[in-house]
Amino acid sequence: MTISGRVKALLGRHATDRLLAVAAVLVLLAAWFYGWANSTEDVAPLVGSVLPDASQIEQVNGIYAGYRLDVEGNRRLVGYAGVGEASGYGGPVRMLVGVNPEGTIIGVQVVEQRETPGFFRLLPQTGYFDEFLARSVSAPLAVGKDIDAVSGATLSSEGVAEAVRRAASQVATDQLGMAVPPEPFHVGFGFPELTLLGLYAAGFFGHQTRNKTWKKWLRRASLLVGALVLGFLYNKPWTLANVISLLSAYWPDWHTHLYWYLLVGGIVLVTTAQGKNPYCSWFCPFGAVQEGLARLTDAKLYRPRRLHRPLKWIQRGLAFAAIALGLALRQPGAFSYEPFGALFDLQGGSLVFLLLALVLFGSLLVYRPFCSYLCPLDPVVELIGEGRRWGKDLRRRRTDEA
Amino acid sequence: MKRSLFLLWLGLCLVLILAAVGQSVWGITTGQGDGSTQVLGAQINQTPTATTTAIATLSPLGTPGPTFTPVATLSNTYLDQ
């Protein structure tokens, strides 16, 4: 068989689509490596900002010691600085923490963060970092105990607090010989996680049942719960930021971010194993809101015959560009252009609010217009589904040949 | 729904999305705008060069004058501030 024949046999039907999918994956791999090669942050230049009185800084075993010279030329210890890392919303959060010899935090600085800019910006704006200053390294330094989270940026607040606590603990135990409270271990399983599992179960039974009335009402109930709980109550829909975090290998601690694993892992697993999308039509909060608006005006699905396919390619192109940029610049949240946060948490820039207004208006005229032509997650599910079909095709042909 | 109205709607949405994404790219790559670097100032996420971060030592009276050490060679040496 010739080379082109082999390639055609490997690609099977839909050869063009699959060739494009392969090319897209290769570009994303290149973006991933570019981002990986350029993602190292230099801590040293920031040390002065958390030990402002130090004129000399020395690094020993990953901890920085700051000194100043007195008039006689003797070195006086000003304090220590350590780095701690924890998981935020989009990826790791690394914090540099300065501690004086008495064990009091005197400076806090962000070394690295991959959070959504619009949300993370709330932290300095509300003086969140100042909450840590003048506290002892032996304090709990935990959101909900002695630190107040910033509303609208809870996951980022928790990530920062955890990173600060880890840095402070390292300095306290390694340099100051102080006892610090052990890191609390708890599995974050609560109402959102329980609801999510319930929604998966509803979707599973909905896909299995042959009773159309049951299926219809189960789907409506799932959408309503999805909109109320995952949307308006917790603002935890599936976003492109989750996809980019997953691809960037920014996987958070499972015990504190169980929801992330249930949501992202569940969608990928069910789509791969079952070949059915468990999320979009069943409990996507934003889809539910669009569907609710469509019900008000009896708006119908709009698929212009000749335009539908080119428009779908625009949607795929947008999603692809956003993922490639997110991977290359290692900023999962910055390219997640869905207006979910604007609707469910009233957070976002003016462009996102304008987009939200347009989408909500469009939803009165057309059934789920954002899902059909703009949402970046639809092409992601499509790609997983295409990979599954391709794998099945190959297995079937091998069986036929055997 | 009329096709022209739909296309106008879609075009406006695309313009807004592209503007938002462009704003993020510009912000991240230049340290301004709506990118992550705006969050806490331009020093975050930017790797300083040795030439821009060499800082003089404060020397006591009667001792030799200031010296400069590049931060890039900080490991196990003194960072002069």
C-alpha cells in the first residue's frame, strides 16, 4: 500500500476533519512546550519587597535570609523569606512571605499565579494581602478562620492563603524553630459536589430511559438545578479555563478541589466512555438560562443551511485560538471568554458584560445561540467524541482485517 | 429569524470576543491592560535581567565604595540592595 493509501486508511471516513484535528493537536502541543519553557518565575528579585529593611540577602536551602549592616559594619538579621505553593482556580499560586526574627509576617508578595485576571485583581483591590501582615507564623492563616476570603474570588483567596501558610510554616520550622499547627487535612465534599453527582446520575438515567416524558422532565429538572446551584449559587460552571488547566497539567490538590476533578474528570470520562455529552444539554447553567429565555418567546433552533458548517468552523477556530494562547502563555483564565462570571457573579470587564447582554438578547430570538455558535466547550466535546469514533473505527477495521 | 439580523448579532459577538482575547494577550505580553501582570504590578511574571537589577551595596563610612552584583548570580551569594 502506498503512503497516501496508508494515511487514508488510518484517517478513515471524515479524512479532512481528522487531518485538521491532528494538525490542531500538534499546534497545541507546540503551544504547550512553548508555555512550559517560558513559565519559570524568578523569585530572587522579589525578596527585597517582603524584607524591606534588608540590605543584603542570602539564600540557604530555599529560604532567603535578609540582613542589614549597622554603622560598625556588623550584619543584623532582619528576617527570612520563604516561598509556598498551593492550587488556585486556574493553576498554581506561589507566594513569597517575609517573616521577622520574632515570627511575625512582615511582607507578602505574589511570585506566580494563573488566575483569571478580572477575579484575581479583586485581591489587591480589597487589601486581601494586608490581612496576613502582622500575624504570627503560628496562626492558622486559613480562609474561614482568621482570614476573610474576597467575595467573587474565593478559590484564589484560598489558594493564596494556603500558599502563605506553607511558606510561613517552612520559615517557622526550618529557621525559627517554632511550632506551627499541622496542615489541616479535609476532603472538600459538600453541597456543590453532592449536587454534581446527582446531576450526573440524572443525566445517566436520562440517557438510558426510553420514556420520553420522563426524559424531558428529568432534563428540565437537571437544567434548573444546574442553573440555580452550579450557576447562581456557587458560580462553578465548566469553563475553558478548566480545560486549559487540565492540559497545562495544573491539576489542583484533589482533597481541596474535589469539585474540579468531579466536573472535568466526569465530563471527559463520560464523553470518552459513553460517547455522550453529560453536561451541555443536561445541566450547563448558562445553557439553562438561554433555554429559559427561549421558552419565554418560543425561540427555535436556527441553522442557516449553507452557513451552518462555516460558522461551526469559526466556533472551532475561536476555541482553538483561546486554548493555544492559554497554553502558550500559561494563563488558563485569561482566555476563557465565556460570559459566565458576568451572569452568575456579576464579575468581568465591560466587553464581557456587553457580550452577555448580546447573548441574552439573542437567546430571546434563537434557541441557545451561544452554545450553537460561540461556546468554546462544544468543540472540545466534539474533539473528544471524534477521537472516540476514530478509535472505534480503527478497532473495527482491525477486527475486519483479522 | 432573518439571516442578516442573525449575522449582525454573531458578528458583534465575535468582535467583542476577539477584543476581549486581544486585550488579554496585550495585557499579558506587555504587562499592561487587562492581563495578569496588571494585577500586582509589572514586576510580577517578568524575569528581570542582570543589568536592570544590579543594586549598590550600602557601605559603612570609611569602607570601600559600593559594589554591584547581578541578581542572576544570587544563589549562595549576597544580593546587594
